[in-house]
Amino acid sequence: MQSFFEMSSHNHYSPFLARIYDKVLHIPIRNIRRSVAEEIKNEGAIEVIDLCCGTGNQITYLREAGIVQAVGVDVSENMLHQAWRNGLKNVCLKMDASATTFDNDTFDAAIMSFSLHEMAADTAKGVFMESKRIVKPGGLLIVVDYCFDNHTRPLGRFAARAVEKFVGGDHYRNFKYFMAEDLLAKFSDGLSIREKRRFLFGAVGMWVYVNS
């Protein structure tokens, strides 16, 4: 039986969820979206890619910050259709974020926002490795995802788990594995990248890595 959100094994969001996604999450994540855009602007990045861009909401915030050379890729047709309704028809493209068609060292920054935790571990690692490939040396890899560390308040942990459990299915199983195994740390370990900054927004972290 599928969950309420009718998510498939490929994380193709239902038409219903695609339509309400931004409305539901606008207030909880708007400050994070702005922080990502400001970080990229302050670092002088011009060409930016949002891997697993969904409805393109983060790209809207990038444009508001004056970053107009931004593109997004996603495999969910329903989320992309919503992005296209939002005026991003030629900006958000249907493409596998773990195997894009872009050349090496194309972008100044790559964003992976609220996406890695919902994927199977191999797929999530593939997206992270792809970000490193297509970002120029000295460019930014920015990850926004759940962060359960000593600074995370219990209420934040409870709320995050409750939301993910409500979604259910493979999404919830992948979330639990992602958090239990601290996969982001494992993905970045041993790579020629360095963590420049980290921010915490309740139970959500924002990691800023510099590619080498």
C-alpha cells in the first residue's frame, strides 16, 4: 500500500503533493532557502545548479538574490510540471541528478536540498559525487538536510521523525538509514573537499563544502 503522498520507488511525487508542496513548506523553510541564496551570492557564485530541484522553489530565491544563471534537474515529472507552472520551463530540466549530462567543472555551486535523506544510499551517494564532478575547483557544494547532533533539540528531532514517518514507505526507510548511518559524513569522508561552514536551523543543517 502506498503512503498518503503516493510516492513511488523513484520518489516521483504525486500530482497532489507537487501542487501543495511549496504552500505547505513555505513558512518552515523560507529562511533556509534565503540563507542558501545569500551564501551563494556572498561567495560570488554565478552559475549554479540545484540537484533534485523539485518545484524549483530554491531557484526562485536565487533569482531574488540576483543569481540568474541557475538551473535545476529532477526526475519527478509532477514536481517539474509544477516548476514549469512557476515560470521555470527552460530552467528546471528532467535529468537524473546522479548522472547529469553536464561537463566536468561546469558550475560555481551545486545545491542538494532536502533530497539526499529520501533516496536509497547508493543513489544519494551518486548525487553527492556528481555534484563534485560538475562543480569547479574552489566551487561550493551545499547540502541542506536533517541534522541530529548534540545541538539539535528533542522537539526538532521528534517533529522531523514525525513528518518522515507520515510520508512513510521507502522514503521513511531511507530517512532512518541516512540518519542512523550518518551517510553525509561517509559521503564526504576521504574526498578532496573541505567543510567551510555549517549552520543549524532546528533539526535541519546546512553544510557548505568547498570543492578541490
